[in-house]
Amino acid sequence: MAGDLFIFCAGSSPVKSAVAPRRRASPRIQPMLLYRTAPEGFWAVAENESDPGLRILYSDPFETLPGGWEYGTEVPRETTPLLMPVRPTKIVCVGRNYREHAKELNNPMPEEPLLFLKAPSALIGPNVPIVLPPESQRVEHEGEIAVVLRRRLSRGATPEEARSAVLGVTGANDVTARDLQKKDAVFARAKSFDTFCPVGPAIRVAADLEDLTVVTRVNGAERQRGHAGDMAFGIVDLLLYASRMMTLEPGDLLLTGTPAGVGPLLDGDRVEVEVSGAGVLSNPVEALRG
Ligand code: MG
């Protein structure tokens, strides 16, 4: 990850948040927001959420724990671009992790986590358009809590190791061509069209993995709301389960499933996913043209 540019902001969401966290994970590490802002170097800010400035982060957040981070000068948030905050080797996703969502699609709840992969080439950052492909007549949003790995995690890890392997959480939209998902035996096509994985805007470091809320809005209207406590399989259990089969690498993403309320995305829509204290991930939707 060296060579990326991150901006880091202490405090809560950079925007007025409807899902502010109810408590902090650790009295020693202050929850902070980590942004990537340019394709070289790391930048950071350690100010409160209402501060318009972002502080440059000199340290590599994948190498150094927040307590040892070194900061530089301040840059204005308003004029600083916010890019997709991760570059994973793989995106591990969980299907049917909320009972009400399984019910709305007439699916039974799985007895163990239902894993699938989404292609990293589907990743986009905040404000980049989700493009509706002509192959699908029904593209849907799935707002999700995404976990970003800081350290490698593989078979045999303990729950404590899984927890400490997490860099933080962010918002993700597991955009899905629902008609193709129903038609195909595997989800590869339906889940991995280019632009089908918006992520960001920030990684919330030192988040409480058991106390997270995810809200999805389309054109300002709330469509989905879920809490980590409603998951059939919790985040630490999912990390242990997935890492038993495939080693999770620094920067890898785990998408933890979507709550009930999935629905269509249409040309001209704007979809938002907000995860507690990680900011609002907002993307326009447009049909493929030309
Ligand atoms: Mg999903």
C-alpha cells in the first residue's frame, strides 16, 4: 500500500451523520477517519468532525498502529479529492446474513456463512457513477458494512488475532444484477460488472465491530437500515470463517451482508450508503451509453 496518499481525520463522520456511533471501541485509540486522496503517499488529519481541515498522515496505516502515527500539515477538506480508500487483492462477500433480507428474497437462512467473491475490478470510489449494463433489466443496491484488513489473517487465528487484524470499517454497495443472479448457478456475473462495488468514503479506524449501523438511501429516501447486532454471523466470526479457507491479505475487504430493503437502481438515481462514523458513500447511477 506504500505509495498511496491518505488523509486521516480524528473524530466522527465528516458530514452531519444520522448514524453516529453510540460508544467508542477503546479508551486508548481514538476513532478516526482515514481517507485516500491521491495516488502517491499517505496523508492524514486528526481534527474533530466539524473541522474543515484534514491533516496529512506521514505513516503507513498498514504498518503503524494509530498511536505511532506521524502527521504533517493541514489541507482544506473542501478542495481535497476523496478516492476509493482500499486496493484489495480480493473482496470476500457474505450472502443472507440478515434474516429479514433472506426472507424478502424467499431464501432460507444458511447454516454456515454463505461466501462469494466480487471482482476487485468492480471497485469505484465516492461520486463515481454506477453504470447499469444492458445485460441486466434489474440492478439493485445492497448497502453493507465493509471490513478492511490491516494484517494478514489465515487458518488457525484466534478471535483476538482476527479483531486486531482489522484496520477499520467503511461503507460498501454490493450492487447486484438481480435477474442475472437468479438465472446463474454462481454469482460471479451478477456481482462483478464494472462499477458494481462502490466503497468509502473513509475507513473508520478503531470502530466497535459489534456496534455499527448501515443505512442506504436512494434519492434521499431511506431504503435499508441494519445493525451489526442483527447479523446471523458477527464480524469476528466471519473473519475467522473466511480466513480458514483463504488467507486474507492487508487491504482485503469483507462485505458483511445486506439488511432487508434491497431495491432497483435506475438511470439518474443517486444512492448513498452510510456506515456509523465512516461518512456517506454517495454515487450517481447511469445507464451505459454509446
Ligand atoms: Mg450483498
